[in-house]
Amino acid sequence: MTSPTISPSRRWGTLVIACLAILLLSVDLTVLHLAAPRLAEDMRPSATQFLWIADVYGFALAGLLVTMGNIGDRIGRRRLLLFGMAAFGAASALTAYAPTPAWLIAARALLGVAGATIMPSTLSIIRNVFTDTRERATAVGVWSSVSALGFAVGPLAGGLLLDHFWWGSVFLINVPVAALVVVAGAFLLPESRNPRPGRIDAMSVALSAAGVVAVIYALKTAAHDGVTGAEVWGAGAFGAAALILFVRRQTRLAEPLIDVRLFRRRAFSGAIGANMIGVFAMLASSLTFAQYFQLVRGWSPLVSGLASLPGGLGAALGGTLASGLVMTVGRARVAALGLAMTAAGFLMYGRMDAGTGYAYLLAAMLVASTGTGLAFTVTNDTVLASVPRERAGAASAIAETAQEMGGALGIAVLGSVLNSVYRGRLELPSGVPPEAARQIGESLGGALETAAALPPALAGAVTEAARRTFVTAMQLTVLTAAALLALLAVAVLFALRGVPKVIPEVVLDDRSGAHPGGPEYEGRSYRSPA
């Protein structure tokens, strides 16, 4: 059930609140990397505890996205968003003042649960409030722009805070923003839900959470320890089996968590695939550049954040331009153009070395990020437009789960490319002790830390060799990502071919609500007013 006609001022106010919520999540996804060194120094967690501190947020978030999207469709997206933001603020305070590693792990898990309620709620609220297709495309473009901007603002805000306060300050800043969203949302946000929600199948919840978490755990472990371990294959096999059972179960339920028949729609499946593979390439590369800025160039976290900020602005520009370009040349061409621009930017990255001037880096960053903004605005809007408003929460959750898995896969695969090239091509000067050589070969960060304890002349030679080799590995990694993005641009041009510039409104048929359709697709239970 959707709200009655909403005034323009309330619609755009709703968009502001949704953007504040997603900005908070985007910033929070990046600040831990900056705070990690000080956190480790203050709390002294074990290696296992530190891995859980870093990963438990993503596990909880990804594992519950599909469930929370469906809960929002059933109990109301406004109610779920306000509850989730209140929980996110409380969990942020618990994280900031965590006295022990175990406390911190539990607080980060709660942050992930709260984040899973927020991510699908923001997009599904936008889908229900903006009923005009052109307005909706503009709103999704703004939302996508703010989400991308958050990834650039995170390092900047984190750097500013860490220059003056303790590591917990990067989480404590979430509290007033969350409170603002809750208070403003209580007055401005309209409520919407599925009028015929049905019950949530508990077995489907368990299978989806277990499958997604196990697959992401396997990918993260593979990125850290390699692909040969029994733990990687065991978790991967368990996750794949759980997801296969989940999909089979959905085809037999009257009210599934995910209507897997949605993937028969070329527009929906093409957009989901583009999001997943695009994030695959871009997230791994962004983590590579975090190391390049700080460990190769020697920039502080604050300077690194400032250097990255134009990337967020470029993505915001792309998101703003996307709606108008779609009406001119069509969805497929705009999405393909965006991915091709991102690939071109990555090709420019592949020519960078330790002495490359910032002007060149800035040009590459603007080309790549503007393309990203174009592509993801089109694909996110396509996902939302391809389903009825009543199912918007579940559709948003599918898209965001695909992005989470794509990001984990990118870190595992492209991270493995980076690490294997670094280890394989590193040539150390004579005189390096065997144990030090092993630590130097693990990573650039380990190399710089180990070199600091060596004699000055040897330390300088080791540092130079490690940085030079890392740059070579970085170049091959971003060129690999560029090739993937170029192939994806071609695939999207065909996958979204024929999808209309303005996708007709898809609504639930009165007879049932379990099968996708539309004017250009076969189907029994969804229909277009046309």
C-alpha cells in the first residue's frame, strides 16, 4: 500500500532524509580502514579478533539484506528505516566506547544488522514516493551520487577526526546524524508497504543468511590466505549448497523472499549483473589506491582523503547527468557509456607510478568516477522500475546483496592478483634476514614496517624495492579491472537493449502477486496499466 499523493516539498524532503541515511552508511564503510592502526594499538586484539572486527559488519549486513528488505515490504519501510537508524546510532556509540575486543565485535555485528535495515529501505521509499518515472530517475541519480560521495567523504572525515581525537570518534559522529534522520523522518517520511505481504518463511531466511555469509566468508578468506585452504572450499561449498536450496525453495512458495522469476526479465537481471561486476572491479581497486596514497606516496590519511574527494564529486556529476542522457540516447547506451568511461579511467590509472603528478591522477579519477555515476544510476533505477512498488524493498535488497557479493569477489580475485604479482616479482637486496624477507613479501605495509628495523642503507633499498614492485602489481591489477569493465560495457549494451527509456509502471495484479510481467514481457501476475 502506498501513500496518497505527496506534495513536491515532502517528496524532495523524503529524498534528503534517504540521502542522509545512505551517506552515513557509505561513510561508515570506509572509516574503519583509517581507524584500524590506532584501534589495534589501543586495544591489542589478537589476529583472529582483529579479522572479526573488520569483517563481522559486512557479514551481518550482507546476510540480512534480503530478509530486511522483505520485512520492510511487510511492516512498512518508514517504520523499518526509523528503527534501523535508531539502532545504528546506538550501536555506533557502543562501538566508539567499546572497552574490549569482544565488545567491539558484538557492537560491529549490531551495526551490520542495523545497516541491513537501512540500505533497502532508502531505495524502496524513493521508489514509492516518486511515482513519476522521470522524477524517480532523477531521485535515484541523486541517491546514487550521495552514496558514491560518501565513499570519498569517509576518508576525509576520518582523517580530520583521527588528527584530533581517539579512534572511536569516527563512529561516535554517527550518533547525531542518526538522531537527525530519526526525528526528521518521523515527521516527513510517508509509510508504504505491500498490501498483501503474506508471512515470512523462516527456512528461507536461514538459508539466505547462511548461504550469503558463507560465500562471502570463503571469498574473504581466499583473499587473505589463498584459494587452496580447506576452509575456503568448505565454506564455499556450504554457501553454494545453501543458496541452491534457497532458490529451489523460492520457486515452491506462494510468498517467496525473492521471486526468482524476476531474473527472467532481461532488464532486471542485466542491471543486477552490471552492479555486481562493476562493484567487483571498483571496490578492489579503491582499496589498492588507499595503499598507494599512504604507503607509496607517503600521504597522511587526511591528505589521502582530500586527494580522493574529487572521485566522489565526479560520481555525483555522473548521477546528476544520467537522467537527462537516458531520455536522449536510452538506458543501454548510457549504462554502457558509463562503464566504458570507467574502464578508460582505469586504463589511465594503469600508467601511474610512484612519481606521477596529481593532475594526471585527478583527470583519471574524474573520468572513472563520472562513468561510475552514470552506470550505477541507470542500473539502480532499472532494478526499481522493473518491479511493482509493493516489492521495492525486496528488489533493492537483491541489488545490494549482489553488490556486497561482487565487492567481496573483487577483493578476493583482484586482491589475489595484486598479492601474487607483488610476491612473485619482489627482488630484495642481499643481506635481508630470512624472517624479515618473509614479512616483507607478505604486503607493502609489512615491508615498510619490517624495513624500519633494518640498518639504514638496507632499509632504504628494501623500501624502494617494495614500493616499486607494489606499483607494478597495482598497474596490472587496475588493467585487469579495466578489461573486465570494458567487457561489461559491451554486455550491458546488449542486456539492456530494447528496455524503454521510461519503463511503464508495473503493478500487482489483483489475481495474485507472484510472477513478473509487463508490456514487453510475458507474465500472469504483474501488469502494466498500459
